[in-house]
Amino acid sequence: MADWLARLAELGIELPPVAKPVAAYVPAVQTGSLVYTSGQLPFVDGTLTVSGKVGAAVSADDAKAAARICALNALAAVDGLVGLDAVARIVKVVGFVASAEGFTGQPGVINGASEFFGEVFGDAGVHARSAVGVSELPLGAPVEVELIVEVE
């Protein structure tokens, strides 16, 4: 198994506590060698870091930073279920962007998550991905990220 927690420490990143669900679901589930996370919002210490639609109240750069926070929260959910060091690879990232009318930069926003996984996992962080524009997200969040990871 890899030492992903040590890699996070090298990067100066600490895993946050697993975000508490805001409805009737669990943060992550495992089936076979796959872990699926629920959608993670850009919470820090239980508070959204930013809210609003991207391309209006929220800039694409701020939303990209929020996607990175979502990605970190998703890793916390994986760690809480199976331990981060069990991760063999990131299989798929799905990102949702609350988009103002005419905003088409969803892929760039979700790069905040994808680039983060590359920093942490290197080649094991290369993944399939969807970046979807939506009209609204829970609690007014500008971005939400979910993962599928393979574990050993």
C-alpha cells in the first residue's frame, strides 16, 4: 500500500474531519474494491467557504479553489471509511458547478479537484471525469465533487 497520508503531509495538507451529512445519506460506501463518496461541498470547519453561482457571484478562480476543498473533503470521507492509504487509484471524479446563465467553464472549475488529485496521487490520480453545469446545488454551494476510488 502507498503512504498517501505521508504525501499529504509533504504537501503541508491535513485531512479535515469527515463532513457531516446534510441529509439522509452516508459520506462514503464500499462495494468490492470500489469506494463511492457522496457529493462533497466546500465546507471548512462546517461552514461553506463560498456560495452563489459561478459566473455571477462567484468567480471561476474562486470556484476552482472551492473544488479543491471539495476534493479534500472527499478524501476525508474515503479515509473515514477505509483509510486513505488503502487507495490504489482515483477512478472517476464527478463535479457539479452551479452555473450562471451562459457560464461554460465547468471543466476549468473542476480542474481544481483533478489537479489536486494529481498532486497527491501522481499517476494513481489520473482519472475519468464529468464536469456538469447545474442551476442550483445544496445550501447554495457553487461546486460539489464526488469520487469513485479503487482500494486494495
